[in-house]
Amino acid sequence: MASDLLSIAVTGAKAARTALDVTAQNIANASTDGYIRRSVSLEEVSSAGGIGQTGDISLSGVRIDRIVRNADLFRQAEVRRTGADAARANAEVSGLENIEAAVEQSNVFSAISTFEGSLLQLVSDPVDPSLRTAVIEDARTMTRALNIAATSLDAVGEIVRFEAADSVSQVNILAGELARVNLRLARASEASSDQTTLLDQRDLLLQKLSELVDINTTISADQTVEVRVGGASGPQLVAGGTSYSFAMATEADGTISFTLDGNPVTTTSGSLTGKNQALAKLAQVQTDLDTIATDLISTINTAQANGVALDGSAGQAMLSGTGAADIGLAFENGSLIATAPSGAGANSRDPGNLNAMRTALTSTDTSGAMDALLFDISSTVAGRTVTRDALQSIANTASIALQSQAGVDLDQEAVNLIRFQQAFQASGRVMQVAKDIFDTLLGIR
């Protein structure tokens, strides 16, 4: 009896000691990125009865079944999926906000409106040199505002593409690390400490990858993972111990495309997709801005050609260039503004051609087009921001659900410390009782 009692107590003490070690490990790694909470799985030890006790069961204590890594594959997949959607939306909104700032801060709309206003003032006295100078200066301000807007939009595109290129490099680095983890997992013993650590590394790498590009994962029996990009039928990024090259190319319109091991691949989520969506919007804004600049050049120069300058000479082009980036003043002498209709003499006060220029500008409605462009950008930003916030909320909910199941709760670990310490002390007390009983039996004469 005493021997059985002692062995049971020893197994209990060993189990409690192991549980204390695991609890200490959880507490120590509470802030470690990617760490999954561990717990101890115990099972009863039983054996058949001895001589003369056939069919009886003799209890033999407890033993460690395994150390459990509290990971939920479904919840981890949800965190990756929702996180990828949130990363896409966040990257897109960030790019759109930069586009909005680039256009609004250039003050193109107000510059166009001011130029049109100066033309209206010139109608009152077409020969006034100060009014003509004001038109030239306002035209200069307008062209420079368009230049600034175009340059700023180009800078936004360069920044987004630079960030995308850096993200592509990160994808390749993470894929390479994941392939190395796969090789080590294939050699790791089942339920070993090494395997548990490698699984934490594997899952953390997958989460980081999913924030950059959409991935589809398949877990093998040996816990290695196959990763594909662009859906379950997409090309492989990682297979066993091999990672394939993920690359980016810049298209003619400034958007980006991707290849995996030389094969075209289309991404649907992750920050790289969001950056590409922002670049697509940027290309549309640049096209619209160029259209506005081209309309201005064409409208004003056509009107100039139909009139005469202050000295009676034929009107000449006021604006040069082919778009927003290179639009500029073709002359700086206010007397060259063709206010009078063709055939009028020098110093004519007839504003007929000037009125025709203003009518053409009203018909083209460049200021209205600029206002519509600003509204389109701001509306897009507002709409995408709502979407981003909703997706971020969903991602946060999924992350909280995973954290509640797999994360370390220090309060709960503190309770476990007390519980397992008491279990260890109780097992020690059982061993003391076994010793006392054994000593008592030896003392019987």
C-alpha cells in the first residue's frame, strides 16, 4: 500500500512540476510575437492487478500525455483572410489620400477660376495694360498649378511603386524563411519542443505573408505547408523546402503587375493589391488632369488664332505643351492677348474675340471638370475609408477570437501557477504520508 501510494505521489509531483514549467514558459513569452499558448495534457496511468487480484485494477497515478499547442487552424486562416482584406483596404486608402492631397494642395481649381475671372475683368477695358498683365500672371499661376499637380501625382506614384517593390522583396524573404522552416519541420519529432517552436514560426510567417499578398495554404501530415498565390489553383510560392521568385513589373500607365516563377499571377488581397488599386486610380486622375490641361491649351489657343493682338497683328498661341506636366506660357507680353476679332485695327477696344474665348471656356467647362475631378477623388477616398474601417473591424474581431484561444492570458497563468503549485505540494504531502505509513509498518513487532 505504501509503495503504491508513493509511486502515485511521485507521478503527481512530476506532472505538477511539468505543468509549472509550461506555465512559466507561457508567462515568459506572453509578449513574444507569434507565440501560441501551451498547456499540459494529462492522462491516468492504470495497470492490471497483481497476484490474487485478477481482474482488479491497480491505480498507478498520472503521466504527461503531451504538451498541447493551443492553435486553431480555422481561426488562424480567418485571421489571415480578414487581415489580408484589411491590409488591402488600408494600402489603397493610404494611396488615395496622397492622391487627394497632391491635387488639392496644388490649387488647380482656384487657379483656373482666377484666370477666368481675370478674363472677365479684361472685358471692361481690353486695352488696359494692367488688366492684360493680370491675365498673363493668372495664366502663369494656372499653368504652374497644373505642373505642380502633375509633378506631385508622379511623386505619389513613385512612392507607391517603391513601397510595392519593397513589399515584393519582403514576400521573397518570408517565402525563403518559410521554405527553411518546412525543411526543419520535416525532420522534427512529433510533439517535440523543436516542432512546437517551428510551428509558431511557420504560422507567424504565414500571417506576415498574408498581409502582403493573398495566399492559399495546405498543411501536410508532417506539418509542412504549401503556399499558393492567387487562389487554390494559383502558382506555388512555397512547396516543401523550395520557394519560388515573386516579381513585379511596372506597366505603361504606372500600375504594377506580378509574376511568380515567371508566370503571371493576379492578386486579390493583401497590401500589394491595395497599392495597385491606388495606382489604377492615380492613372485615371492623371489622365483626367491631362485632359483638362489639353482642353485649356486647345480652347485658348484656338480663340487666340481667331483674333488680333493689341497692335493689330494676328493672334498667336498663349499656351504651350501637351498636358498638365508641360503646360506653360507661350508668351509673357500682355499686349499679345487677342481680345479683338480678326480684322480689327490696332488698340481696338472691341472685346469680341475675348468674349468668344470666354464662351469657349464656358462651353469646355474646364473649371467644372476640375471640380468634378476633385469631387471624384474625395468621394472615392470617403467610400474606401468606410470600407477599410469595416474590414478592419472584421479583422480585429477575428484576431481577438484567435487571441482568446491561442494567446497568453497572464491572469489565467497566475491562477495556473497557484493551482499547480498546490498540486505539487499536495503530492509532496502524499509522499510524506507514504513514508510515515512505511515507517509505522517497520516499527510493528
